[in-house]
Amino acid sequence: MGKRSARFKKPSREDNNEFQLHAISGSGGWDPIENRTEERRDQSFIRHVKPRSDGQQALMEAIDSQALTLALGPAGTGKTYLAIAAAVTALDEGRIDRIVLSRPAIEAGETLGYLPGSMEEKMSPYLRPLYDALADRLGGKRLRQYMSDGTIEIAPIAYMRGRTLNNAFVVIDEAQNCTYGQIKMLLTRLGWHSTMVITGDPDQTDLLPGMSGLADIAGKLETLSDIAVVRLSKQDVVRHPLVACMLAAL
């Protein structure tokens, strides 16, 4: 009986120094790019966000210096994340009283129908990228607290008319899905001691051809010295390197 027990005894870390829980060998593991040129991205919290390209540097400087900034560029260039990071920094430093988030409720080529729940619950799927960036900068506990006490407000574009946003940091995301009239209405909501950042990619609109007003608005406002229009390119993409390659091919 003793021999049988010894025969089927499971190996342990003490018995075999080379014991591995996983069968994957090698120190680096699988990586989407075999000859990668940089280390894996550190997922830990970074207190101060730093630009990773000249375009991002220009965007961060524009947000810090101008009350109104339009950030135009392809997916993966950090437009939304940098805007959210700037909003959280302004809130932590006491320069604003609240953060106002808005985004068009437009599906990307498919219709989900009516969504149940409150206004926040209906808007939640569309604002998920903003929530992810906020959670990364604030943490889940602080985000829930700010959402409950109104420090962070969800304001659907349909309900923005007639408002004046004072002492606020306003982020309008996916503005390529707004019409000319909607963007004009949103721009005129800017109040005293407030900052507004409008982000979007004119090449990825989900509206019918000719309906998006982002490119026209940006072209007209670019001539004004007190408004910053930052145009990012594929060189500013900070996602998987294949994203920039696909954008160039597509």
C-alpha cells in the first residue's frame, strides 16, 4: 500500500525545482509580434499621464491652455483618454466643480432597439469607453461616488439644449456622429471657468454621407486663435502596431 501511494504521489515544488503549473514555456510567453521593440505595457496606475507622440503632446498642451479644443484623429490616438485624464486632473486640483460627459447615442451599423432602465442605464453602453477611462484614472470606488453625488454627470446630447455649463470640464466624445447643428448647439453650452474638449474621427462616422458636421466645424474654427484644433494622425496611434498599418491600408 505504501508503494502504491508513493507511485501515485503528485509532484510538488519541493520535490522538483522545475515543476511548472502551466505548460507554457519561455520567459516572455506568447506575444502578437515576434520581434517586438518595446516591453509589455505597464498596467499599473500612472499618476501623471505623459504623451507618447508629438501629436499627443500638442493635444495635452492645447487642453491646458485653451478653453475649447477639438481633437480630430483616427482610432487609437488617445483622444478620449487624454481628455478624460485632463478632466480628472482639473477636478482633483479644484479648478472645476464637475465633469460633464456626452456622446451621441448612435450604433455602429446595427440597431439594438429600445434599452430599458433609467437615462444613465440607457446611455451606459454608449459611454462605456468614457467609463473605462474614468475608472482607470479615479478607481471604481471614487467613480461610483462621483456619479452618485453628481460630480460626474452624464448629459445626453438631446438634453443639452438650453444649458450653460459653468465651472465644468465638458467632454464630447465621438463627435463625428453629430450633425452640424448639434455640434453648434454643444459649443454654445460653454460657460464661465469651463473647459470643453470635442473628440472624433471624421473618417469613421456612422451617419449618412454628408450629415456629419465635425469636419466643417473644425475647418471654420481652426482660423480662430482662441480655439485649438489638433489633428492627430496614424503616427500618434498608441494601440497595437497593426492598428496604424490597417488604418493606412483601409
